[in-house]
Amino acid sequence: MAISRLLIANRGEIALRIHRAAHEMGIETVAVHSTADADAMHVRLADHAICIGPPAARDSYLNVAAIISAAEISRADAIHPGYGFLSENAQFAEIVEAHDITWIGPKPEHIRTMGDKVAAKRTAGALGLPLVPGSDGAVDDIGEARKVAAEIGYPVLVKAASGGGGRGMKVVPSEDQLETLISQARSEAKAAFGDDTVYIEKYLGNPRHIEFQIFGDGKGNAIHLGERDCSLQRRHQKVLEEAPSPVITPAERDRMGGIVARAMADMGYRGAGTIEFLWENGEFYFIEMNTRLQVEHPVTEAITGVDLVREQIRIAEGLPLSVLQEDIVFSGHAIECRINAEDPWNFTPSPGLVESYHAAGGMHVRVDSGLYAGYRIPPYYDSMIAKLIVYGRTREGCIMRLRRALDEMVVGGVKTSIPLHQAIIRDPDFESGDYSIKWLEQWLEEKVGLAAAEHAGDSGQ
Ligand code: ADP
């Protein structure tokens, strides 16, 4: 059914991103916002805006009753959750659908399955995706844990079934530390997610993080839009992403993309999704699936020319996929820098008044951001304030253009991670594409003298 008025249950750049796609399709938008976001750009640009609560996210952007009421009051006929907040909350998706509002997202049962990492791994395995060797499901007692760990060999990684953001994860170097670290992982997971279920995986020493973008129509058809390389991470958080990956050949992309798309088709998956793998010595190992749009989706848009949000909306309307697998041509190279309001070297948040603002521009340069001069960045939410996405016909050309674009950006009055990106992209390892998920923390330690590894204690690494 055609959507005419879309409520965007999010804030910041992603709310703007969704608003833009909707308007280009002739769809009206309804912004929701906390009291702290009354002056935000996503509120200013939307056709209608409704305040849904005080600053704390649990009282506003996570407030299901307030969001559903806002949809009813504004007579919105669809809800797009963006990423984060309620985007992977199966119950919210069910409530939306129970109110006869179109949910722009996957089927609730798929959100639920993939949100439980143990169930996700089992499902992925059954669908034929290669897995990281590990326990077959949850590990309940220490005897079983010892047996599994001995079989796969140390070091092993203990992970929380409900995990996210790297929490509840512990690297276990040897058997004598297994019991202690499992109980630490359990209490961390219990505190963070209210669920102390853990499982065990082989700990890969030096992998890359490579993820495939997929789309399903919910009726048994699915396509892949290639991979993104998100190996540049700090504390398991992505910092910079690129597409294609510098290490994946076109033949490998076709092969793995084909496996992934077939798995999604078999599952009857609907909407956008990302299958995340670790990649080491030419082998892919499934780690998790995200049942939503990703922050880094624009690099895929840049190299395929497919508007992923438009595609999400079309699928929610019950339309077929707008492109067939054979229509998708991967061309050129794209890199995204996540620009955060934080100290670039010690990462302390730096909210406050943006005194001046100039976005980079020019050919093949995209800035997704709600910033403007005079905007006050609130301290209550994620520190990401802008994404700079640059395209080039070659990776080298893309890096040259990215240098120029980063040098042009001005965000005055607050500290930002722009200087960090300027330094990373001038490093010879980055230039050669030779980096793993460990690279950035090691680089920070060496180049900046920041003991990143020490601070990474919360994930046990
Ligand atoms: P979360 O949902 O908490 O983000 P993921 O399973 O997506 O957890 O893993 C996050 C990151 O942790 C990965 O990108 C990678 O850097 C690291 N990681 C996860 N599993 C492994 C593993 N088996 N070996 C080594 N590193 C891992």
C-alpha cells in the first residue's frame, strides 16, 4: 500500500536522510523529537513535528507509547525507525503493525531471531553461511565450556547472546582463566542486557570486518549490494568504512554475495539487512546480522547508485525490488568518515555550541549531517554529528579527494574527530589498504601515545 505520511522515529543525520528519501518520493514526513532537540534540523525540515518527551532517550526516542501516539495524532501511515533506538526491537515492530501502521523494516520474527546471537548463528549455519568455530549454542556449565574451548583451541572469545557494542565480550587466553572470565562476561551481560546467556567462539587473531548489504522483498527474492570494509574500529566501534573492500576480488564478491543473497531469499527476509563477517586468510566467518539500515550505508549507495532508503520504503509498500542482481554494477570506490563531537585523541565527548560550520562540497562529496552554525549539540545522545562520504573512480582518487574534503570541513566551537581522520588517511598502511580490526588501536598507541588497549578493558581486549 502506498505510504503518504511517514513518521521518522529517530533524530540527527539519519532522520534527515530518511526525510530526504521520503520527500523525493512525494511522501510527507513527521519528525518526533525530545525537548532537547526542538531546534534540530530534522525537526525544522519535516512537514510536521511532535515533541515526545524529555531529553533522556528512554523517555523520548525509546518511548514506544509516545511514538505510537504521535503516529496516531499525526495520522502517519508508516514508521521508519532509522538505526539504533527502536530499530531492532521486535516488539516495537509488532506494536506498529498491530496499529495498522506500515513498519519500514524486516518481519518482527526475523528481528527477534537475529537479535539473539545464539539463535542468529544457528540460523546462519542452517542457511549455509560459514561460521566462526565455537560452541553449538549457549554454554551452560564450566565443564562444557572447557570441552568446547579445548576443542577449538585457545585463545577463545566468550560472547553474550544479547550482546551489542562489544559489551559482554571477553578474550580468554588460556584454560586457567576460563572460569573467571566467563563469570565476568555473564555479570556484564546481565547488567547490560538483562540476559546472562553466553557462548564461545574461536578468537581470530587479525581479521578484517567485512559485511554484505542485502535486500529481500519478503516473498523469497533477495539481492546483495556488495561488501563494506569496516575494519577501522576503536573499541569495536566503526570509525571509517569503505566499499569495496581493498582485499575482496570481484569473483569473491560474486561468490560470497551469491551465498548471502540465497540465504536471505530462503529465509524470506524483507527489507534491508547486513550480514557481518570476520575475514582472515581468505575465509569468511559469520558473526552477526543487523536487521536495519546501517550508519555506513552511503558507501554502498555511492558505488551502486541504489538509494537504500528509497528501496526500504518501496519494499514496505509491497513493491518488488527495484533492481535485479544482474542490474547491479559496482563502480569506483567510496569512503565514509564518521565525524564525532569529541576530542580526536582522547575521545572525550565535546558537545556544545557550533559557532561556525562549513560543509565540504564539490564533485562526489556528500555530507550527511544536521549541523548548522548556531546549533547546540546536546550532551544526551551519540556523539556522531556528521558523515563525510567521498567517491572516486579509484581508491587512490577517492583518498586524494577525501583529503581535500576533510581539509575543507569547518566545525567551530567544539572539538571533532576531523584531525583523527586527516591523520589516518595519510598513513601508509591505510593507503595500501593493509589493516585489520586491530590496526587503529595499535596505531593510536604508537602514534598518539594513547594507551588505547588499556582503555579497551570494558570488552576485555
Ligand atoms: P557486537 O554486537 O557487540 O558489536 P559483534 O559480534 O558484531 O558484537 O563483534 C563486534 C566486533 O568484535 C567485531 O567487529 C570484531 O572486531 C570483534 N570480534 C567479534 N567476534 C570475534 C572473534 N571471534 N574473533 C576476534 N574478534 C571478534
